[in-house]
Amino acid sequence: MWKIDRVQNVNILFIMYDQLRFDYLSCSGHPHLQTPNFDRVASMGVQFNNAYVQSPICGSSRMCFYTGRYASSHGAHWNGFPLRVGELTLGDHLRANGMACHLIGKTHMKADADGLARLGLKADSIIGVRQSECGFDPWIRDDGLWAEGPDGFYDSKSSPYNNYLKSKGYDGTNPWADYANASVKNSQIATGWIFDNTNLPANIREEDSETPWLTNEAIKFMDQNTGPWCAHLSYIKPHWPYIVPMPYASMFGSEHIQPATKALVEKECPHPVFEQFMQNPIGQAFQDENVRQKVIPAYMGLIKQCDDQLGRLLDYLEQNDKLDTTMIVLTSDHGDYLGDHWLGEKNLFHDPSVKIPLIIYDPREAAGATRGTVCNELVESIDLASTFIDIIGGQVPDHIVEGRSLVPFLIGEETEWRKYVISEYDFSAQPIAKTLELEPRDCRIFMVFDGRYKLMHCAASNLRSMLFDLQTDPDELIDLAKDQSHEAEIARLTEYLHAWGLRMSQRVTKSDVDIKAMRGASLRKGILPFLKDGSEVEAELIEKYKGPARQNYLNTDE
């Protein structure tokens, strides 16, 4: 593998937004939403226009980012599925190469409590914390969903953000719900969980809302740490609840809402899984245009706030002479259908769900020629782990990390690249699995996309595939697998999936270099089976087994 010179004390600011669509930035072509600070980073670096997550659900997608491995390799397929103890993560790889790795915000990580207990690891020890925090050393951890119902809180941990709000004078046990994600209507709390309230401003001072709060924490971190460090600044927004404080609540209206990308043909003999998602409460809600008219302006306001806070970070780096030594990465864990394809949320593999923004600013002189450029190669979210290891001069352990370094694209070097990208989705924990009478192991769908054709293949043998041609149908409205006319393309993409399924994904304790070094090593340590007369090996290998007998217990002179 080729090597590059690393910048002395280069730092990595790895920024992730939750549920940010790839096409809701002005540098990606949105006609109304202006994001000058995202555009500013794009002008400084490389914008990757075909970046895909390896699972379109928060927890699983993030575990792919943090391990550099596919979901079926690390096993955390759904929110709340623990990442097993011992799974190497970004923090492990970076620390091994002299770089600290810190968390500011959300991971959606579920600790493997049983694994910790089995190994006798205390949760409050250094290794216990790192295993519980996805390999990061937490500056501050806040997953941002402090929901509360009859059975208690969704997240049982203490909320740093709630504690912050209380310190600012917001009363009650859960100001996240009562203020940051609610408005006021007729003197009553108007919760952001209800779509009818999302056009109202959040009842909170803008500077106290979630996105500025995490920006403040990031600036505190950078003020106190000299590096080399990787800081994962993981914002909670623009993920739902879709409600935003003033002035952002009034910035966008119906004139800024693009029509939903959908067609009646999608409802004609739909794939059973697709049909179930269209019919579930989320799909039904976003098929109501009144919902879209209220949600999307709020969603755009949340993104505009994110852009303004990114501007604060860029100004801080520039004013403190840190911009020239800090790599900046902007991305998202998945998108948001927002009514496209008759869906809400992020369940299947249409581009609004599985395609993400990815912009990388590389401060090194070697990256000068690529500034302000666009890369259209097929990129996977797991590529970031390899990229970070490579950037700081480490050797990517490719028997563990399955992604590929993006450094060649950052410095303008030619490289052979992948022919397709993969994504996986496990819906076994969802009600549709019961409706379709599927066993959990059959509730898996795989995406294979080669840049033109996109295949959605189901593990269940009784469910057909879906196929889209994005060259002739860029909006992914026509499922070509409804008839038999594209069997050749389905077979070709299925063969890609088969080849991917044969990858070496679990041999993580020995690299190829290690294995090559093992070849013949046992011979030189005296393991010499299957010799007829000893002439088959070099004389020195059998030397230890030759010479006069020192004692004879056979009572014979032979």
C-alpha cells in the first residue's frame, strides 16, 4: 500500500448529522435551502456525490461507520442491538497509531452488558467505558431522544442536555420534551411528536437548543485539547421530532417544498415489504400532504440551523489557526423519505434513504489540486475508518476494516475502485415481519448498486427482488423486477451479492501478512510429519532428531 506524509499533529473533526438527506444542501442542488457553510467546506475539499450507508437505520449505520465493517460482519443490525465486546472500532485503530478519539454527541451505541460481565470488565473502567461508548473516549454522550411514556424513559441514562437546560432555568424533569422539542398552543405544551405542531416554533431560546449546545461543547473540546485527536461531533438534528426554534421556524414555507417523488405505478403489484412500509403509520402520515406542508419547512429550518452552527465551527478553526491542521468530514447516518415513494423515515434503499452527503476537507498540501472538486465514484460509509487510519500514516488492517481509503481521491491519485456498493436492512424487529409471517432470519434485505442498476434482494426465498435502472429512471419509480424482462441484470447483480457474501469477514485475528509468515514456520520448529526417509527436507530441519542415543531402554544393541 502506498504511503503519504502526514501533517504533524493533524486533527480530524468528524461531523455527523442525524437523518440529513444528501440533496438538502445547496452544494447538492437544493433549489431553496441555502447552506453556505456546507458549500464552504465543499469548496475547500472534495464532495462525494455517490456515498451510501451500509444500513439505512441509525444504530446499525453508525456501527458500520465506527467499525469500518458491514452490518453482517459486526452483527448490530438494529437500534438497541449491542455491538459485541471485542469488536474493534475507530478509537482502537486510531489510538494504536497515536491519535486520541473522542465523542461529542450521539452514537446510538448499545453496550454489550452480558459480554462485559462475562469478561469481568467493569463499566466504569477505561476499557469498560470504551467498550460501552463504541471505542470513543466520551467528552459528552447524548443520544438526543429523551422520550418518556407510561413505562418510563426510552433512554435510561441521565441526559447531559436536560441537565444543561435545567442549569439555564428550564424547569421540570424533562425540559428536552417540554421546551426544546415542544411549542406552546393555547397556553398548553404543544409537543413536537405531533406533526400538527411542527410548524410552530420550539419554546426555547435558540442558543439553548440542541445544535448550538453541541457546537459549544465541540469548541470547548478543541480549546482544551492540543492533539493529535479525532473528535466525532455527532449532532442530534435534523432528526425528528421536527420542530425548530425561531428564527428558523419562520424561514421556510409551502413555496419551498418540493413535490413528493412518487407515482401511482409504485402501488401496482408492489413488493410485499415495500407495500407494508407504504401502509404503516409512518408511510400513511407522509402520504398526507398537510403533514409534509408542516414537517418539511421545520426540517429545512433544522438544517439551516446546522449550517449556521457549522459556520461557527469554521470561524473558530480559522480564527485560532487550527484550520490548516484539521481535517473536516461532513456526513450523515442516513436520509429521510419525507413522503417520497409514499414513505416516511428511512426503511428501504431508495436514494432519499440510503444515499448520504459526504464532504471531506483535507488540509494537507498534497490535497491542493482537488479542492472544490466532485468525486462520482461509488463510496461506502465504512470507507471513512480506512481513510482516517491512512491519513495519520497507519497501515489499514484490511482483514478487519472492510472499507477502502478515500485518500487517493483527496490527493488526486489514480486507483482501482469498487464496482458496486452494498447496504443491508434487517426488519425483524418491526411489526411488518409478523404481518408477513417471516422468521427473524428471513427479515433481511440487501442492496447492490453498480452506479446504474440497483437491486434490492430479500433473504426470504418466497419474496422476489426489486430492480431499478437509475439511468433511465433516476427517481426509482419503475420496479423492473415485476416482470421477467430483466433477469440478466438481476442475475448479474445477484452474482455481485454472492461474491460479497464470500468475503473474508470474521478472520480478524490474523492478517494476510501474518498468515504468509506462518507458512512453513512449524517445519523450522520441529514439526516434521509425513517424512518417508528425511531426504524430503533440508538437513538443518532434521538435525535435532539425529545423533547417538544417549540412553537405551530397549535392551538391544541395534
